[in-house]
Amino acid sequence: MSSESLLPLQGGKMHPTGYFLNEFGVPARRLVDAGYELVLATPRGNIPALDASSDHDMFFKDKAEHEQIKEFVNQFLTTARIQTTQDAAKAGVAGYDALFLPGGHAPMIDLMSDPGLGQLLAAFHAAAKPTALICHAPTALLAAQADAQGYQKAVEAGEKPVARAFVYDGYRATVYSNAEEAVTEKTFEAKELYYPADALTQAGVNIENGTPMKSFVVRDRELLTGQNPFSDSDFVEQLLEMLGRKGTETRSQA
């Protein structure tokens, strides 16, 4: 998960952000209920910040689920041992079944060029182990290239850089769409530095999007991506299926 809580915008403005409550909590609880242990890593080894806008009933089936997930997440973050992504990368992926990243705009700040995460992504890719990212989190896939930091700086400057040795070149994926981002951006203090779908497309990912704010999931080899907060249930269902079957089929689901 991201270490950051402020999204840089054009004109030097900033917008509060963090992880989206349901995008982390709904899949996380399902994974725990299925018998998996969650191991948390952030670039700085700090407790991730909650995006306050995600603490709302509209992102859950009902108020009861909202309260249950919030309690689960708060308890988990209170007791979790949090490591840095660099330490996680050094430990390797042999002891892990999958890599899961929730969204919120925060991954656009640090995860898309984090060296530790880049190593983790490359290792999970090489081992063909499930790698699952939802909403804005697929932006973090860009960490798995030769010069992720240079790529991020160029994208934020409005340039069109070329990704080199990008692990996910040619993969199919989804991410929060430009149409969705344009609506969300209207609530910000200024325009964003870039849109996730554009940054991924520029790097060679084949982006697919469904209806805005409706569940949409794309699965290609070991990579699983969900488009938006409302994809959380379908997203984790697919992840659990991948964990059980460890298959290599390619499929989209609306």
C-alpha cells in the first residue's frame, strides 16, 4: 500500500488521499476468511492513510457492511507488522501466494516508481503468481520497468516517455477510466498531473474499460485488475479463483 496522503496537482495544489476503504477492506476480509494471512508493506514502512472520501455507505452493500469492513480494517492496521517494500523485496516471493494492491489516488504518488515494489512485481511475474490491483492501483504496475522514476517524472510533466524493459508490456488490464477520472477531478482543487489510463497505455498496456462506476474486471495471465470501487466483490472472487486454480487463462468480466 502507498505511504502517501497528499496527491500533487497542477499549479502546486495538493489533494488529500490515501487507500480506498472498500477496495482494501472487502478483498482483505474475504482473503482472511479464506484462510490467508495478510502481510502489509509500504515504501516507508508506515501505516497507510485512509482516503476520507471512501468512508461512505455508497461504496458498500449497506451501512452494516460499511461498519463491519471499517472495524476489520482498523483492527488489522492496529495490529499489523508493517514492513518496507524494499525489505519485502529482499525476502522474496517464495513464501507468498499473491500480491494485492488497493486503490485510492495514493499509488499514483509513490508506488508507480517505488524500487521495492518494482522488484516485487517482477518477481511475482516471473513466478506466475497472482498479482491483483484495483481502481487506481494498476498505475503501480509502472514500477516494473527499467527507469520507473524517470518515466513518472516525464508523465507528470506532460511528456510521452517510452517505457523500457516493462514487465507488463502487451498485457490487458483495466484501471479507473479517463471518463471516471474527469468526473472525480472536478471535486479537486486543480487538475491532476496525469491520468492512470493514459500513463499505462503509453507504457504498452492494453487498457479496457467498462461502464463508468459499474463493476468491471480484466484478467490476463497472472494479472488481475479491477476498474473502480464497485468492482471489489467481482475482483476478489476472481482473485480467490486464481489462488485456487493458478490458471493462465485470459478473461474479461463486466
